[in-house]
Amino acid sequence: MLLRLATLLLLSVSLSCANKELIKPGEPIDSAYEKSIAFYEKEEYSDAAYGFDLVTRMGRGTTYAKEAQFLLAESYFKNKQYLLAASEYERFISYYPQDERRQEVEFNRALSYYQQSPRYRLDQGPTMRAIELFQLFNNNYPNSPFIEESAQKIDELRNKLARKTYESGQFYLRTLRYKAATIYFDQTIDLYPETRWAESALLKIIETYVSYAEQSIQSKQLERYNLAVENYEKFLQLFPQSTLRSEAESYYLQAVSEIRKLEPVASTN
């Protein structure tokens, strides 16, 4: 009996404390803000975000609203709700463009899109938006302490886009759609020349033209073997120290051998 009473008393005290922490409708803005701060400091970011959102609505034009807007975005970010975080960082920049924290906010906005970037096989809308925002950040704040991290993120994301394009070429090569394969491999090189996928893509172009020629009618073979040779020469110019050189050379030698067989036939036609 005594144990039951003690349990009920403890539950009553706990509920009383919890009720005091809750933000109630019509509560003064300073009280709502302080309660939201308390949630934030305890890393209860969902409750903090709820409170800061109320403060931004109740106190438009006040210092409370300004701070709440910043901490609302931060709460969403720390709670890994990156889509909402990006939106609230955008709102902060729009409402308070002269704030001294703008550099930090712009960087975190880009990070919010970076965190939404999916696996390379999926739609890369957030990836492209993140790259755009990191590049804008680098242009606006060339001396920022975040500049190195921003540049690293751009490289990482561009490699992801390059891989997506490269893997599309691989798919078309596997399914024997050689023309489409060369288009995607070319795009990998043209759009993402600094990435590690460009080198592999150029090797695959050589392979693709050799395979394309093998599967072509005789009148088209010479042209396609010659394209393999041209791309091998391009490979040597762009990647003279490549570890893939021996593989590229094997395709090149195969193409040269076939060209020698076909040239006499072509000259008689």
C-alpha cells in the first residue's frame, strides 16, 4: 500500500514538472522562449523546435523571434530533419540578411542539402542544389574557416554525379547499346574531368568502340576501330601515368590489328 502511494506521488510530481516545461497557448513570449532554450540545451530538439516555431509566430519583429528563427533551424539540423532545417535557414537569410551569423547560416544551409544527398543511383536534385550552394558560399566567403570543408564537399558530391553518369554508360555497354554508352562516358569526361571516374570512362570508351566495331557490319567497322584508336591517344594525353594504361593498350592493339586487316578491303571498295 505504501509502495503504491509512493509511486503515485512520484508520478504526480513528474507530471507537475513536465506540465511546467510545456509551452501553453497565450504564454508570454519571454517564457515560451526560455522554455524552448531549456529543451534545446537538454538536446530535446523536437520540443525545442516546436517552441521556437511558436516564438517566431508570436513575436514577429522582436529579438526573441530573430533568435528563435536561428535556433529553430539549428534544432531541425541537430535532429537530422534536414529538409526542414534547409527551409528555416533560408527563412533566416531572407528575414535577417545583415545578421552577423549569416556566413554560418549559409554554410549550414548547404550542409542541410548535402545531408539529403541520396545514393548515386537515385535522383540527385539535392546533390546538385548542395553543390550550387557550396559554390555560392565559396564565392561569397573566400576567407571563411569553412572554405576547405566546403571544397571537399563539392569534390565528394561531384564524384557522386560522375559515378551516376558513368554507371549509366556501363548499363548501356552491358546491354550492347554502344552509341548510348559512348554518350554517357563522354559526358562523364566532359562534365566531371577532375573526378576519378573520368579516367575509367575514357577507358570504357575505347572498349566500347572496339566492341561496337566487332558487332558492326563491315562497312562501319573501320570507322569504329579508328575511334577506339583516337580515344586511346586521348587517354595517353590526359592520363599518361594511369594504372589503367595497360588495359587501354590491349584494346588499342586489338583495334590496330583489325584496322590493318580492314584497310586493304576498304581501299578496294
